Amino acid sequence: MFILQSDLLYTFFHPLPRDEVAAGTNPAPKPADATWSQPVGKMGGEVKLSISYKNNKLFIMVMHIRGLQPLQDGSDPDPYVKIYLLPDPQKTTKRKTKVARKTCNPTYNEMLIYDGIPKGDLHQRELHLSVLSEEGFWENILLGEVIIRLRDLDLTREKMGWFELGSRSHGTM
């Protein structure tokens, strides 16, 4: 009797709407590294970062996020930050913070480090920062993102500031 009431068993035999594709349509291809669903509501908020460079190491301190929007069902998200140092053809530069539970204003104070980055390469690199809500095994919800061009920053000294989260916006400090 308990097996018949299992949600896992139900979803195994009943495909979710996202899995159903109408015959004759070509869904938009999903990027190979995409592990989140597209935003379903208003994106927004800001992320506070401290960025510095010393001895071929790029240091990114993810400090706070403020003003994230609640999820579509009205509940608070379980946000985390994911950063790629682009270009990254092999997808080896992914760094992530821990997940903060049920909050629109998380505090992380986590240092993410990229080692072995020559100073001469900084001007052609950029950070792709995404804020996602952890929602399950395979699908997370994108809450906002920003691309930070390192050439726009003077990394001879630590830079600290707030970056606006949106949809593929370019941030400056």
C-alpha cells in the first residue's frame, strides 16, 4: 500500500510537463553546463563581493546577497552562488558557495580562489556569477546573474562592492 502512494514511483510512471515535447517541435537547446531552469518571476537583488589578486591567485570573497525575490510559490529560496572564470572551454573553473536555507538575504563570507592565473591574462578574463536556488537533484532555479569583466577593475588593490543581479547584465564596481 505504501509503494502505491510514493511520489517517486508516481513521477517514474507519469512524465513531468517539462519532459513532454509536442510532436514536430524543436525545443531550444540547453547549454551543456546548464543545471538550472529559466527564471519564472522577477529577477533581482545585489551581491557584495571583494575581489583581489596576488601571487597569480584571484581571490573572490562572496560576502552577502540582498533583495532576492521569493520563488514563484511565495516561499524563500535556498540560494547559493556559482562562479565561472571565463573563457573556460573545459568547464574547470566552477566554484560554488554553500547553500543558505530559506532566505532572500543570505550571508556567506566564503573565499573562492583561482590559482595559477597569470597577471597578463586578467584583462581578457571575466567572472560569470550566478545565484541559484537549490530545488532538487537536477534542476535549480536561476535567481540572477552578473558578468564582471576583470579588465574593468584595478586589481592592484582589493575591490569591494555591490553588483546588481539581473539577466546577463555586466557589472562594475
